[in-house]
Amino acid sequence: MELPAEAGTLAGNMVKIEKVDGTILVGGRKVIMPDIMASNGVIHGIDGVILETTVAIDTTEAPATVTGIMDDLKPIGETLSLDPDFSTLVAAVSSAVPPAGAKPITEVLSPQGPITVGA
């Protein structure tokens, strides 16, 4: 990926991805644990929270299935729940109440993808 770049969020906003003094930043947050692979995407641990105001998810298109080396990996939600470093995130996601008409975030992180999570 060429930097700087932008990536879309679940709420439809864009966050800037940049490299500053050798450090990768996503939405101004430092990536501290990059490239944690899961069967449905990748997790990048960040040092803070990127707040979103709305979550609206288009589920009309079926995602592509990744095969081969990805077969031994677990989905993002399960990968996060197995790592105690993400226990606060897992608790917050599990108790989050989505806006009217939106899917629960736990369903969004189900075995579909590809998904990139900044956790």
C-alpha cells in the first residue's frame, strides 16, 4: 500500500493511513500490533480508539471466500477473544447496541471477509 492512503470505516467515514517518523498511523492512532491474521481478514492493534457516530452495513453482496493457507486461521471475532490483550475490546463489542436497522458488530465480525480491524 502506498502511503499516505485512506480506508473506509463501518460508519462510512474515511480514516487516513500514514507513516510518520517510521510509525504507521491509522486515524491518528499508532499501529502497535500489525498483521494479526484471521480467516476473514486482518487485525491491526492500535493504541487508542477511533470513534464512529453511526454503523450502517451493506450486506447485499456475498463476500469472497479465501482458501488455502487461510483455512487454518480463525475468524476475527474468535481470534480477538483468544488474546487477553483484546479482552476490553471484546467486552465492549459484545455489549455494543447497534443503531436501528444495523447488524450487531459481533455479526459483522462473523466468518465473512475480507475485513480489516484496527483493535
